Amino acid sequence: MNRILAILLALVMTFSAGCAKVEKKDDKSAVSASFCVARAEYPEMAAYPDESKYFEKDGYFDDEAFSKVYNEWREDKNAQRDQYAGYQEGLDGFLTASIKEFLSGADGENRAYSPLNVYMALAMLAEITDGSSRGQILALLGKEDIDSLRAQARAIWNANYSDDGALTSVLASSLWLNESVSFRQAALDSLAENYYASSYRGRMGSEEFNKALQSWLNEQTGGLLEEQSKNVEMSPETVLALATTVYFRGKWSSEFSESSTKEGLFHLANADGGSVSCEFMHKSGSRTYYWGDKFSSVSLGFEGGGSMCFLLPDEGVSVDELLADGQTMSFLLERNDWENAKQLIVNMSVPKFDIASELDLNSGLMEMGVTDVFDPELSDFSPMTTDADGIFLDKAQHAARVTIDEEGCTAAAYTVMMAAGTAMPPDEEVDFILDRPFLFVLSSLDGLPLFAGVVNDPS
């Protein structure tokens, strides 16, 4: 009898006006202790110095003392990231293929996708599979064996982890185990060590266990996916659920002025050439302007690290053409070394938007070569349990929401898997007006594309 392996993975990133400190140093969720098997422990890191402590009573700011502790904090942060130098090797193939696969064909609708979330989901899926099931995932992720994949997944987690009061970027993972099924301890240990995954065990399909999972998701995602998580339920046939989240909190390093926000027209990509009215944020300043054969691009940074890159297709070029263009995809991953770049005064007009989309990943993953896990006759989940017969992956779904305003950006996404050029710019100044469909890539503090999306209608 075929049984269900449920793999639930969720991602949340939050960018807002504040950088509130997250006090927890491990997955201290409020999930009932009666379900908990083990909690993940996160690395310690130096705290960002509290600037308020360096003001004297007369209002004088002790810059020398603050600079000393600030430099110590910066050195600790750099050391943390430097120890994982080179970990991105081999990621380009998956990132390029999946961004193209899951963003193309939006047909006038908005679309958002998190490459990092799906990568980590697939890495964990490889951990609990074997044979050709694992081999197909390894091939897609560009790794020859599970040991190298584990090392890269752990490096991704650590290189993008920040919980120091200046920037919050925390990836969390959890396992939800059927109390009537025995699991291999080695697999649980590996998931805990390499993915910082906490484990919970209970009666599958029960209201209490479902609410525990929903509570964990809401807590890890700051409540941003509360409406979506209400529909996340495990059935009595569920063998295992895996959940991953990413939480990123920051703000623009240079905010837009609300007084400069004005109504304007955004031109849609439909056949009748219609347009919609929306609010455009405006800002002028010196920044790097990029261009390629079919696009122009400008990025905005966030305090503490990370950025959002906007790609505007040339007139007459569609978003799908950009996604199919090798030069454009290379730019998304290599813009720091991009040759066609120039420092200019850029007059930006960026529409405020709040977009959401849902993606069925099944067909896309199969198109990219991951097929056996969906077939109960071919799937192999023996590393996870001694009772692996008939377990297969039935459903893979991804949902995301991205919002930007004058202060910053808030983005959230979850993935649920259930188993039973532009010409050379002028010399000094250029207008960059996002008033027609465009691409965006939201990168982590270490440059990985956490989100990529298509804005076809910001209204």
C-alpha cells in the first residue's frame, strides 16, 4: 500500500523599517515539549554594539570607543563568512535552471519564487533518499555525492546566518515524525547537524499535531504566512513532514521619501496595451547602472547586507525573453563582476507593489530531472526509515509574497511537498523607470538569490 511522505518546507524573509534583535540562539519555538525529540542549536555570534551606550550625558558621542567595538563585531562577522569561502561553487546551474523554469510563462500574472528555499528543500530530500532518487537530486543540485551536498548546505546556512541585532537572517528546519513509524537515527542526526533541524513526533492527522506544525511555521515566519499555514495539515497516512523557513529582516540602506511618492501609470503586457495606476517611489542619487543586450538594471541595498536588483527589459523585449537569455541569467548571478557597469546619477521610479503567487513544482522538478521520488515503484526513502516500501512524493507546491514600500521590503514564501541589451548609457545621468513588466532578484547578505520574481501588474 502506498503511503504518504509529506515534506513541508517554508520560507519567510522580512524587510522592514526596523532591525529588531532576535533573542533566540536556537529553535526555541513554543511547540509543546511533549512533541519535541530534539531542538537545533544555532552558532553564537558577536552582538552588534548598542550605539545608545556611547552617548555621554552632555550628548557627546564617543566615536573612538564605539569604533573599537564596532570593528570587533565586523571582524567576527567577516570571520564567520570567510570560513565558508567558495561554498557557492556549483550552484549556478540549479539557480539558473530553476529561476527560468518557475518564472517563465507567467502570462501577465505576477510571480515570485525562492531558489534558496527550494535548493535547501531538495538537499534535505536527498538526505532521506537513496539510489536513483538521490542521484537525480544530486545531479540537479550539481553535486557528485551526498557528503559534498551536506557540506554545501551547511555552508549556505552558516554563511547566510545573522542574529546580531543589526541584521536578522535565520534559516530554520524541522522534522515532523509519525509516532507509529520507526526512523533511522543516523538520518535524524545528519539533518540536525547539517540543516539545524529540530524534530517533533506525534499522532499524524490529529488536530493537536497539525496545530503544533502550524504554530511552528507562524513563529518562524513572524506570522506573515498565517493565512496560508491554516491550510497546512498532515493526514493519518503521512509518514514524515520536513519544514524549512528563512527569516530575513532589514530595511533599505537609503529609504525613499514618502513625500516623493506619486501616482503614475504602469503599462501592462497585454494585447490591448492597457495600463494601471499605481504609486511610484522616486529617488535620485549616484549608484551603479548595469546594462546588457536586452536589459538595464539598478540595485538597492539593505542595511546590514543584501540587496534587491531590478531588471528592466528593453522596449519590445518581454520578461520571458529575458529569462531565456543566457546573458541575462549570467548577470543575475555575476553582477558584481559585470563588465557593462557605470557609476551614474540614476533617477529611479519604482512602483510600490504587493505581489503573491502559488506554483506547482511537480512538473518543473520532473522537467529538470527529478522524477523517481514521485513514482511509488521507483522512489527510495530507505535512509529515513526501515519501513520505506510504497512511500513517494505526491505534491510539491510553492507560494510566495513580496511587498516593497518606501522603508523596505517584506517577503514570504512556502513550499509544500506532499507524498502518498540596452545601449551604452549617457556620461552622467540616466532615468530608470520601472513602468512596464520587470524582473527582480532579492539577494541575501552573501549574494545568494533568496527571491526572484516577475512584476506584471503592481496595482
